[in-house]
Amino acid sequence: MAGRIEGRVAVITGGCSGIGLATVRRFAEEGAKVVIGDIDDEAGIKLVADLGIDEGGIQRATYVHVDVTDKEQVDALFRTAKDTYGSVDIAFNNAGISPPDDDSILDTDLDAWRRVQEVNLTSVYLCCKAAIPHMLEQQRGSIINTASFVAVMGAATSQISYSASKGGVLSMSRELGVQFARDGIRVNALCPGPVNTPLLKELFAQDPERAARRLVHVPMGRFGEPEEIAGAVLFLASDDSSFITANTFLVDGGISGAYVTPL
């Protein structure tokens, strides 16, 4: 039986770990050809080998080393998708960072602020700017930009630049979704809650108290799993969400719907 995105071409940034990796694998299972953008060359090459070739002898995935803050490299990433597989049907703009030196506004210096904004927000701008011309030519496409639940509510543990960057992703996605709706291009902001990824583990391994403070606010009592978020990305990428655009798509274990008094 054909998959939900059979024959489509997807570009995924941050595709070698966490939510990106789970989405690469899910998209390949659902019949898409995937172009993986990341800076972890060893993991990217191994992932392509693991995914192998399809029944027609075509490689299911292609890896491209890309610094998502560099316009030329981002443009080349999307050109690779078009040149290799013939179209750009889906863009999952997912690369992001959450470094420990991004903390309270009182403690976060300007360099840390700028670094997070470049990777988390400017990269999404560059990816959308690169993807949309291909999609306009086709008169179809789905863009999913990774924002966060902190784009719609205050975080229990402050990460001032991260929160601001994700708010920017949400606002930009909404505007693009409205602007290009009649061109057959859907743009949605995926807003995960805390997810059990290497990024979260690294952040909270240094501060178990911070992890506990975050977890107490999740009504389901656990962090999400990357595969659960990948299922939401698949929905937004597929025709199952054909009447959804400019949307704030929360997948957060109920955190944004709960009233909890901070500890």
C-alpha cells in the first residue's frame, strides 16, 4: 500500500538527530525521497546508507552538509533536492539549538542571543526563502517550521533567546501561510512540548532540578518522544492536512492547556 507522502520530495534540516532523525525515518517509510541537511557528516552518510534504495533502484535519501545560517549553503540544499529528485514538495525547517548560556535575560550575553537567533530564526527565514520559489513553480508544497510551546506561553525555565526565536518562527509561519495560501503552498508552525531528544537531555543533564521543574508542568507526566512529533510532521506534510495553513500546531502533552502554579 502506498504511503501518505509516496513519491514526494522532502527537505529536512537538523535531520541527523532528535525530531529531525525520527522524521527522516518516518518520511522514508511513507514513500518520500528525503534530502537531509545537517552538519554531522558521519551520521548523515550512515543514515543515507541505512535507508538504502527503493524498488526502482533510487536512493531513498541524500545527505548535504549545510550551515543553516549561510544563505548560499541553504540555497544549495534545496537545489540539490530539485536536481536530484525533481521537485521540492515538503520542507521541514527543523534545525535549532538551545545552549546552556541562553538563560535569563539577566545572564544571557549578546553573543549568545545572536547565535541562537541566527540558528533558530534566521535559518527558517533562509529555508523558506529557498523553498518557496520551487513550490511556486509547482503550485504546491507544504512547509513545516519548528517553533515551540514557548512561542505561545512563558517557559518555566527561562531561555530568553530561544523563546524569542521560536516566537519569531511562529509569527513568520503564520504570515507566510496567509501570503501563499492561494498559490497552493501551506505553511504551518509545529510547536512541540518538551521532547526526549539529545538537545533536551544535554540541557537537563547539567541541571536535574531544571528538568523536574519543566516536567511538573506537563499534564501527561512525561516528555514527548521524537517519533510522536514525527507523526505530527507527517500529518502536516500530507494531504490529510490539506485545509490547514498558517496554523499553530501544538503537540505538547497538554502543557499549553494547563494551569499550574510554578514551583
